[in-house]
Amino acid sequence: MSSSPRRYYLHVRLARAKRLIEQTELPMVEIAIACGFVSASHFSKCFRAVFDINPSAYRN
């Protein structure tokens, strides 16, 4: 396995968040909570670290 279970789970959560951003108009805070993040700011930081774009910019 090339990545830790924690990192794998983070990527699974972010992939789900990415789909929700693409397919819904839910507010970012609701997407963050639905994907297991404790805050929208933590979600945004993780999303940006993996995809090199913040969630709001990705939606637009």
C-alpha cells in the first residue's frame, strides 16, 4: 500500500466532496460536514492541498 489508511480515507472523503460540489448546490459548510470534516475551513484547506484549488473556485 503506497499511502496510509488515514491518507486514503481523506482522499475518499474529498472525492465525495468533489462529487457533491459538482452535482449539488449545497453550501460548502454542509458538504464539509457531510464528508466528515469538523469545519468548512479545515475542509477547504484539505481540498486545496489535494486538488490545488479551493472548493468555491472549483464549483465556479
